[in-house]
Amino acid sequence: MDKQMSYKIRPLEEKDIHDMQNLFHATVLNINIKDYTKEEVEDWASCGDDMEHWKEILFNNQFIGAFDKQDNLIGYSSMNKNGYMHSMFVHKDWQGKCIATQLLSEIEKIAREYEVKEITSEVSKTARPFFEHKGYVVECEQKQQANRLKLTNYKMKKVL
């Protein structure tokens, strides 16, 4: 498959939440398991169960999704007016196909439209190498509360 393949990108809305939840669960449980314990990924994945939380983050952030030719959601990311990237997830079956790169490029454009000077995010152990490769630097390692457990992640930033 052509790694430079282009995917349809569009803003996400409330009607997309169910697909976002499914993608989030599948990715955390199947991809992040290589860097976190089974108990940790199960706890993290359960954070995606709350429909009201999805509505809240969708309202407070601009989300974009990548879609395949059959219009299936295969990745999503977000940006808010303060330059905070809340999310970046690529479907477990679509890893390594430049989807995150394309989403990040679009998200950075949105950040520039918002005229933010730097992008910040809280990044998993799994995603850290990708973001470092894209020019993001680790500010600190931290423990973030999932549901029951505190998971290690990294506060990262990139100056635009």
C-alpha cells in the first residue's frame, strides 16, 4: 500500500462520537498494550465510556477525523484555541500509514489559524517517539489519572 496515500479529512461532530469511542477503545487496548500493562490499558480505555465527556471535549476542542474510501473513521486529532492538542489516535489497523502525520499537519495549520505560538500535549509512552520525530520536545514525565490508575505520560510541546 502507498504510504503517501491521502485520506479524507473533515471536522468531527457529535454524530461521530460513537466511531471515535470505538477507535479509541480498539487503539488503546491493541496498540498501547506494548507500553502499558493490561490493567493500565483497560483502565485507560474505560475513560472513553462516558458520552457526556465526549460531548464536552468535542465542544471545547476542534476535532478532525481521517476517513478511508468507505468513509470509515481511521484516525482523529484535536486542537483548541490555547494550542492544546487533546487527542491523536489512529485506528489499530491503520498504524504506520502516515495518517498521524497527515492529521498532525492539519492540526498544526489549525493552531496557526488560532495564532498560537506553541502546541502542548500530553503524550503516551507509545506516541512519544512519533512526536519527537515531528519536532516536539518533552517538558516532563508525569502521572495522569485515568479512571482508577495513574498512567505515565509526557507533557510535550512544539514552538510554531
